[in-house]
Amino acid sequence: MSENLLNRFGREVNGIFCCNESSGAGMLLALRDAGLAKGKVKFVAFDSGETLLHGLRAGDVQGMVVQNPMKMGYLGVKTMVAVLRGEKVPAQVDTGVGFVTKANIDDPAMAEMVKPPVDKYLKK
């Protein structure tokens, strides 16, 4: 799908946003194949994964919108328990979000969202 879009519209596109990790990884590969990586077409993805992280470090991805997966899980369970108990819950729950770029990828706050320290939360 990504290659088809780039073949059809690639020379008219200045930027692309992909709304999940799998479509982002596919678009990254398609941008590289079309010679449109390295910022020729600005590319932002939602979520992270090894392919997108490598693309960000290489300059092929300009940014990634990420959520805090540990906070998402914790608040999701906490909210579900409250609903099951008949308690009122907010219509919207902020689970934390960040925008990762090449400049801030190694910041501790971003690193925790991109590669959460799962071992820290697992009991042995």
C-alpha cells in the first residue's frame, strides 16, 4: 500500500504521518525504496518499534508520537476496576504522550516511553 501511494503521489508529497507502528514501518521501507527518505519527505509515525527507532537515528524518520505503555496499562486496569465497582470515571484519561526526535531520543523520559523498563515492573 505504501509503495502504491508513493508511486502515485510521491513527487507531490512533502510529509507523511502514519497512525500506527506497522503502517509506519511499511512506509519507512517504501520511502527508502523510492529514494524519498533522509527528510526528502518529512515522516512522522505514531508508536515506536525497532524499525522506526533505527529510522529515526538514521534520519529517515523525523519524529514519533509515543504513549507511555506502562502508564496506559496501569491506568487502564485502574479505570476498569473503578467501572466494575460502579464508580464514576473521567470521560478521558491522560496516559502520557511524547514526541520523540533524533535530538531527544536518549532523554530518560522519552527512552522510558520508547523502550519501557519492563523488568523494573516484573516480580521475580
